Amino acid sequence: MVNANLKLRFKPVSHSWVALHPQPKGVIQFIAGAFFGTFGPMLFYRYLLQSLFEQGYTIILLPFNFSFNHYVEAGFLMIEQYEILPELVRMASLAGYDYEAYLDDKNFSWIGHSLGCKYISLLEGFTALPDDHKNREKFIRNLLSHPSDKSQIESVIADIDILIEELKIKTVEVQNLICTYVGRKVTINSVFIKGQASILLAPDISDTASAIRPHFLANIIDQLGWGVKPTPEQTKKLIKDSQLFNIMGLVCFQSDDIATSTCQWFTNTLGKPPKKFLKTLEGGHLKPLGIQLGKYVVNLFDKTLIESVQERNRRFEYQVIQLLKELKQESPKKVLKVSESFIKALPNKKISQN
């Protein structure tokens, strides 16, 4: 690791937590797993976050509420991103830190763990939504072609329409606010996730039964229309139909019995990512959690409870850092070429490219 003397200190910004790097080369937006992401991600993922921070990244911990309506939470996360952006520039300016990396949204990356990966997938999948209402409605109706509750379609369409309009307004506000801080115009091209690398750690695109026990109770909740939205099938359809996820890395774990089916779906059914961006590492589903104690790392809830810093880095952190570097080196032209072919196949649709 580099810059080992840097101290990871999080400060509350809006609803999130930010660790500002004095000379950032980029920003990592981290969305943790369900329980650990709600209750103290800066503690449970401490060693991973410290390692990424030492590599030169400002870290943003994005929270989410425990909810079965993941559409609403995904919308909240995207609005939250725009709330934080001008604060990064303002805080860095006041502290005498470099802020140039914050002025180009290609310097922003995403890392998620477990359920956090589903939110990243939703944000990227939504990038494929057409700009105009008519085609956007058609896209959503096709996505939710067989919902258990037909009123869900109208609700989702209305919510996404409101979100997109709010994001357009927010983008202009953020650009003007940053301009007052840096004294020059800046352009924000990103709506949802656009051209930003992402790494999914043990992704879990699960259903209501994964969160509620026993299963018969989860079935009742689903029948009442209160279950997970979107369902795993709808989420996977969104990912597949979007034709995006071209600068995504996937990390799976050999002893993971939670994310196995999702990892297999990405690699076998979706056919992404390519092998060079796929890593299968030692450990279980909770391997990303860890706290350093002197020369050792305590792997919370993993089979190997304690290991040296060197071993932990070799088996996990180094792999994630290298994967992020390789993703950022991926040619934008290659990504653009894939997206352009999708656009040509869908006339009259304006689609953001990733």
C-alpha cells in the first residue's frame, strides 16, 4: 500500500460520510451490504476503505434505509450524489486540498458489496432510460411486463419521471454552485452512472425470502405486493436490456453461499464481465469486512479470523486495487462503440452511454 501515514477520517456530508483525500486522483462511492451498510460501514469495512484511501481516492460512503422498495432508495442515492459533489469542492478548497479530480465525473467510481451491488446495478441500468417520456414509458412497461400488481407499472413510471426531472434541475444547480467555488464553468455529463467504472463485490440480487424468515412469511408479503421491488428477475432484465455494464469488475468468493447464483448469472447468462475483469478469491461472502489491529487484520465473520496485513492485502485488497486500475485504463472508445450499436438498433431513443 502507499501513503500509509494518511489517516482515514470521515465527516458527515448530507446523509453520507466523506473521507477527503488531500491529493485525490479520483473518488470511490461505496455502497455496503444490507446490515453493515446501515449500521456503521466506516467501522465494518475499515481496512478495505483505508487501503483504497491510501491509493489516492476520496471515499464516499452512501447509506440506504432498510426497505423493500429499492427503486425509491436508488433514486435517493442518485440525488444524494449531487448533494455531495459541490461539498467535495467546497471542503477541499477550504482545507487547501486539490479539487481538480472532482470536476470531471469520469474520475468517479463505484464499489458495492452484497445488496449494495444491486443499487449500483439499478443506477447503471437506469442510464439506458430514454430521455423522452413516451419511449421511457415503453421501456419501463417492457421491463415490468408481468408484475403481480399492474398498478406498479404506473407508480414506477411516475416515480422515474419525477426523479429524472429532479436530476436535470439538480445538475444545473450543482454546476452553478461549483462555478462559484472554482471561478470557472464546469460540465457534469453524468445522469445516473455514465462512463464510470464499478466493482461488484459478492453481488446479491436477492428476493424477499433472503431478508425474511421463514419463507412462507416472505411469500405472504410478496402476495400482498409488499415484497422486494424490483424483483431479481426484473433487475436482471434491466441489466440485460440496458446493454451497458461494459466497464464493470466482478469479485466472487470461493466459499460464498449467498452471492453464488448472482455471480453465475453475470458470468454465464449475461456474459459479463470479460475474464480479465473477473476475479474469484478465497473467502466467504463477508470477506470485504475487516479491521486492522497492528500488523494483523481481523476478518469479521470470515473463516480465517485473523491474518497478517501482507496476507490480507495479497488475497483481497491488492486484487481490488489492481482491478480498479485496469477498469480505469479500459478504452472509452471501446465502451462508446458498444453503446452506439445499441442506439442504432433503437431509433428515436436518446440513451446515455456507459
